Amino acid sequence: MARKEFDIPAMYQSPVIRKVKEANQITDPRKKDLAPTELDFGPVSFLIPRHFGFCYGVENAIDIAYRTIEENPGRDIYLLSEMIHNPTVNEDLQKRGVKFLFETDGTERIPINSLNSDDIVIVPAFGTTLEIQEKLQERGINPYQYNTTCPFVEKVWRRGNQLGKKGYSLVIHGKHRHEETRATFSHSADHSPVVVVLNPEEARILAEILTEKRPIEEFDIYFGYKSTEGFNPLKDLEYFGVINQTTMLATETQEVMEILKKAAAERFGQENVLKHFADTSDTLCYATNENQSATYALAGAKPDIAIVVGGYNSSNTMHLVEILEHHCPTFHVRDAGEFDSPSEIRHFDQWEKEVLITDNWLPVEQKRLRIAITSGASCPDVLVDEVLLKVLSFYPHSKDVETVIKPYEEKGIEETG
């Protein structure tokens, strides 16, 4: 996909991180080097990953949403739900008068039947279900006029449709309540039997049911609530492919694929496996892959602690946290407002699903502290800047930002000059 330029509001643009990213694009245009950049401020340094922050789909969604607001003064504008999983962006859209029709879990906030044909409805980056599309059309609203669905989500739908036409069922690797997975499920169920698996553990259960190591009755226990009606794994998984929620761990999706492919080989014979199991690895989102690969490289640089910035309901952000927390203490914060000193930080624990408070989180007394800092695909770089600068404020004898950033700025000047 050719890279296009997006009009991103100035308030989301970063004076610090942007210069590092621009310098990396110049020195490594083919994106071969995953080593993080180290910004050395003396007593503390920050490890900046090669890839993070706004992806193509998010930039596309923000561009369309803000342009829609600017071009339609005085009209009622609605988002189906959060456009992306970042509170800063969504709160700003609400301040500009945009209303949300649904909560992220699908609970209705404003009835669609209260809308009229003059209203504008923006479809979020996650896409939406066929059922909601039909309801909008019944109100005289074109759901595709202001459609910000990520192109890579649509690519997954197209691949699923291709398989459906060939008689294949679909296994979706994703969180069944997530907006994107609900949308993908709806589009897939229109042409194929569908079942959702959350992780490799669930994939193994499904594999054991397929190979009859578990009784078929267990399917309803584990998957009955997240599969199409009447799904029969012994019948419907005779021919199938795996597609995913694009923000899931790519390595985990590949593991799910391998588990189910192995089960298909066991049931139908290794020589027949490619007939029964469709290879869908080409649908994995490149941005998710890049961000996660860069995060593994970030962890490999052995930071002392890590800070991940992003919405607390952002799936892709949680996966970055998951990668880093195996290597060092990791704090998932929505923005710099979650800490005011080195002694206390509020951060999200995805396993307990709650915001925790940790004392003495930042060991300022440690000499040469190295902090990994990154963000999810829906997080503006300016929020990462603010976190970095607030941490720096706890180090009064650190080098000034202009001095540390100047070499990266000069690379950009050389290129444009």
C-alpha cells in the first residue's frame, strides 16, 4: 500500500519524538534496523523503539474525522463508538460536538432510530457490523460516506469473503467483545460458519475437539457463545482458515494457525492439509508486526523499567505491555497525568483489569537509569513527549532537551536541504 500523507491536527504532533522518527526514516528508509534509539540525558536515558505510535489506519481515521467536522459546520455528527482506543482523541472529538452512538462493548447510547438522513455518522477504524450498516441505511444514512475503517481490517474481511466463496469456515483469533472482532464476525458470518478463539490455549481445545480427543459437547462450553448458530466443529472445520483481529500479537496468531493446521493434518492426513487448511498469513497487519517486532528489540536492549502510553482499552497497547513486562517492571499509563512524582504512579493492570497505584516506581537514586518508552498505535506522539518530559523534570541535573535532540534535528535539515 502506497504511503499517503494525512492531515493530523497540530495538537497531536510531537516536537521531540517526531525528530527521532524523521531521523530514523532518513538513515533507515527500508526499516531494516530494529535497534532502539537511545536519548542520553546523563543520569537517565530513554530507549525509543524503531516503530510505535499512530499507524496508517489510525492516521487515516483521524484525518477523515477532523476533516468531516471542519467541512460540516452546524450538522449533527456521530461516531458509532470510540473512533480509536485513545481517550485524548475521543475526548477532543466530543468537545467538538461529536456524539457516540454506542459504548465500546456495543451498548446503545443514542438510538439509531432517532437519527435522520441529514445526520452524519462516522464509522470508526475498527469497522462495524452488517446489522448496524443496515440500520443506518434504513434511516437514509450512507454508512460508507464517512468510513474510517482501517484498510487492513478490510483486507481481512476480503480474504474471509474469498474463503467463504470456496466453502471454507473461518476461525477468528481475537477478543470476541472487541469492536473489530464483532465487525469481522458479522462480515464473516454473512458467508461462512465462524468461531472465535482468544489465544493458543483455546486453539488447543478446539484442535482437540476437531481430532476427537475431547467430546464434541465441550464445543458449546468453550465456544458456543462466540460462534455462529449450529456450528459443528467436526463438519464445519473440514475446510477452514484463520483470520485475526489485527491488533492481536502476530506471533500468537501464527501459533494459533500452527496449532489448528497440525490438527487438520492429524485429522485429514499431512498430504491433504493444504486442501483443508487455508494459508491466511498474508492478512496479518504490517503495522502490528512492525510495532511488536520493535518492542521485542526494545526489550532486548535490557531497560531498567518501561513505560507504555496508551488507552486502557487498547488491545494493541496491552500486547506491547505484555511483551515488555517479561523483561522489566512495566507501567501502562494513559498519559503524563498518571504520575506527579517518582514516589507514586497510577497504571493499568490488564490481568486484574484495574488501575493500580505503585509506590516508589522510579528509582531516581539509581545512576544511569535506562527507561524504555513506547506507545500503542492509537496514541499521539505528543503524549509520549509529555511523559518523557515529566520524567525528565525529576532529574534537575539532566542535559537539556534541545542539546540531546539536536543531532536528530540536523539529520532532518540535511535531508530537506
